[in-house]
Amino acid sequence: MKEAALRKEKRFDWLSFCLRWLVRAAALLTFALALFILGYILAKGVPYLRPELFARKYTSENVSMLPALLNTLSMTGLSLLIAAPLGVFSAVYLVEYAKRGSRVVKVIRLASETLSGIPSIVYGLFGMIFFVTAMRWGYSLLAGAFTLAIMVLPLLMRTTEEALLSVPDSYREGSFGLGAGRLRTVFRIVLPAAAPGILAGVILAVGRIVGETAALIFTAGALEKLAQSPMRAAATLAVHMYHLAGEGFHIGQTYATAVVLIVLVLGINGLSGFVAGRMTKGGKK
Amino acid sequence: MRRIHSFLKQRKEAFARVVFLVAACVCVLCVALICIYLFASAIPAIAEIGPLKFLGGRAWHPGVGEFGILPMMVGSLYVTAGAVAFGVPVGLLTAIYLAKFAGKRVARALRPLIALMAGLPSIIYGFLGLVVLAPLLRNLLGSGKSILTASLLLGIMILPTIISVSESAIRAVPAQYYEGALALGASHERSVFFVTVPAAKSGIMAALVLGIGRAVGETMAVIMVAGNQAVLPEGILSGVRTLTANIVLEMGYATDLHREALIATAAVLFVFILLINFLLSLLKRRDVR
């Protein structure tokens, strides 16, 4: 009897052993891949971050990214100007006004889910057919901004909705109890309380806009110049990098551009996490 | 006076309600516009080329009026399947590790890195694929830009999606399942793999479908590593062109029927994505039940 128990203990559980090491190996691989991607770009790119890469004018020798960087700023600003009010107002309607489960809500939900699944190249193509050709805006900052605005709209709607839902109902009841109407309650009570969550969503949208390429090549064009007006063509940083990488003459500078792009996007995403984190801390008080 | 005031207030409330409703309907309008404008160009083009010739044609020679997108559909299919074959096992195992094996410290180090991978723009992945992965595979296997390269790169790109979605699915499984398995004498690993993970099946399926959606729609990274030959691939080491790449490569100079055929390519892609979304909503509905 005792012998049998001992033998059983000695028998090694190969399956468990393999499974344990399998998951460890997979995690290690993911870990290594992420570190490699970041480390490789930084190591190759940082030495090329020279002042002439930020010259005021782009030439084919200095491949300055400054105009593209500034275009990215105006593109982001314009897109948000269009998308942020729309996204926030839609979410306000869904959370504060609409009856749960009404047909209108179902249709809106379906539409926003559909939008969030569409690949960016399809957005780009639609932007080209609609804004560039049908509206006759040509390759322009404005056409790009509208295309991107549609692209980030579902993201903004979803994050704002979550932020609004996390505002306790007692806030609303208190406001109604004091005699405020629905509109005043929304703007004075609910939106300020949800502001950090909404802001976190907006920052996430900025991250997507900054990193986007496919939706922009056929809407905003590839002009490596500072766009003076919304009707001018403008390459953003990601588009600029696509062209640099495609040409292949300035590999070092491409790495440097990649570094700036990574720092920008990761900084923006980190900021979003930080803002959202502050919100949850504030909520616990 | 008070009556006027309350009347105005009512009007204001009603007005605001309409404003919010209109804002909410914009996304419906966008979907409608996208459908209308895509299909308005796509359907006549497909009719002119002939649906069978368009969807089943093996030759894509816009210069002589041959518009068969079969090679591109097969290309998208292969590349996506390859991405899933690489990304899903690694992603799922990493998710299991994060949910059930990792210590707090390791998880705290790994999680930001996964968020980082999720946030990287696809152009960065594409560039890395071009300058690192493609030369590496060329030295090892003799062919740099191929289905294999694109699959590996896409597999890496869908990792964060797979990991985060399937991790939350695994975490959502009630702890009693795991504890019950332990109590019956199973080891930690066996309990996790044969009880907890199967119970998270529908969430993991959702992760798979989301990953497929991302891989099918990816453009800028694929275009830089796939080789982009518009012919049926002979093996996983031959170059291939995906539906998305077809659009980007030729849209810049296409005119007339060629242009419309490219828009029709996007429409086919759009239908693929709609099918994938439909599948996803089915999975979600089963989850709720």
C-alpha cells in the first residue's frame, strides 16, 4: 500500500510540466518581441535625431519632418473639432435621453459597431470618393480630417458612453430634485463628472489619428509642406514616414522619424491611461 | 412671465433633445454614405466585368482590361490564416500565463509592453518587417517578401488584441470551476487548461474573430513585406498581394473602369468585414445568454 503511494508520487506529471513551460515560453516570446521592437527602433533612430531633421523647410536632402509634424497637429485638431462634439453628443443621447432598447438605439449601436470594424483603407477610399471627388475638396487637410473624424467617431462614442454610465444616478436625481431641467443636468452635472473619462477617450482618438496612414494617403495627399489652409494637401508624420520607408534612401532618418512617431503615440496613449487612472481614484473618494 | 419662462425652457429642452438625436444619427448616416458610395461605383463595375470574371478571375491586368481578384482574395486568406496560425497560439498562451500563472511583478512588467504593442502605428510594424524580418527570412529561406513574412508580421500585430480579449475572457470564468478541478486532484496546469480555458471558449472565439478582422483589414504593414505580386501564390514562400494592398498600390493612378474595379475590391473587403462583424455579434449574444 505504502509502496504504491510512493510510486504514484514519483511518477512525473509530464503534461503539467509541458503546459507550464509552454505558457512561460509564449509569455517570454511576447515580452521579447515588444522589447525588441521598441529597443531596435530607439537604438537605430536616436543617433539620427539631428537638428536638420527638424529644419523649417522639407527638402529631399534634409528630409525634415517638421512640416509633417505640424501638419499632424493641425490634422489632429481639425479631426477632433469635428468628431469630439459629435461623439460626445451621440453618447449623451444614448445614455441620458434615449429609452433603453428602443429601435433607434439599436440602429445607432449597430452603425457604430459596423464603423469600428471597417478597415482604415476602406475609410480612405470612401474619403477619396466622397470628400475629395464628390465634394470637390481635392486632396486636402479638410478631406483627411473628415475621413479620420468618421474613423474615430465610434471610439469616442464608446468611451464617452462608458464615462457617462459611470456617473452615479444620485447626481442626476439630486440635480432634478433641485429643479434643474435635463439639459442643465447634462451640462452642469453629468458631463463635468464624466470629463476625465471623456478626455481619456479623446486622447486615445488622438493616438489613432497620429498613427494613421492608410486613410490619409488618398484623402490628404502627400505634400511635404506646411499646410497654410485646410484646403491644402498635407502629409502627416505617419504618411511622411511611409514615403521615406518606401523610397529607402534615408534609412537612418526613417528610423529617427519612427522614434518621434513612437514617442508621440506612446506618450499620448500613456497620458490617456494616466487621465483614466485619476478618474477611478477620484471616484473612490 | 413665469409661464413664458417655462414655455421657453420646454422649447429649449426639446431643441436640445433634437440636437443630441441628430448627433447620434450621424454615425448611421456615415454607414449609409459609405455603403452607398462604395456600392454605387462597385456594382456597375462588377456588372461590367462580370461577377464570375471579377470574383473568380485569375488574372489581374488592368492594362488589357482583365480584372480578376481571385489572387488577391486568396492572398488575403493565406496571409490572415498565417497570422492566426502564429498569433493565436502565442497570444492565447500569453493570456493564460497573464491570467493564471504570472506573479504580480511579472504581470506589471508585461502588461504595459502589451499596451505598447497595441498602440504602435501599423507603419512602424511595416517598416520593421521591411528592414528586419524580410532580410532575416531572405537569409534563412531564400525569399524575403512572402506570405510567410506577412503572416509572421501580422501575427505579431494581432497579438495584443488576442491577449487582451482572451485574458479578460479567462478571468471572467468563475473561480469555482478551477477550484473544483483542483479538489478533484488535478494539477494547477491541468485545471487551467482543461477546465478554465474551455469554459472561456466563446470569449476566446471573439478574440480570434477580432484578430481575423484586424489581419484582413491591415494595409500599410502588409504592403511593405508581402511582395505584392498579383498572381496566385505557389507556396508560402512566394509573394502575394492582398485585397487591401491592391487598393493602395493602384488607386493613385487608376482611372475609369480600373478605378471602379479597385473600389469594387474595397466593397468585397467591406462585405468580408461585415460578415466578420456579424459573426462577432453572434458570439457576443451567446456570451450574454
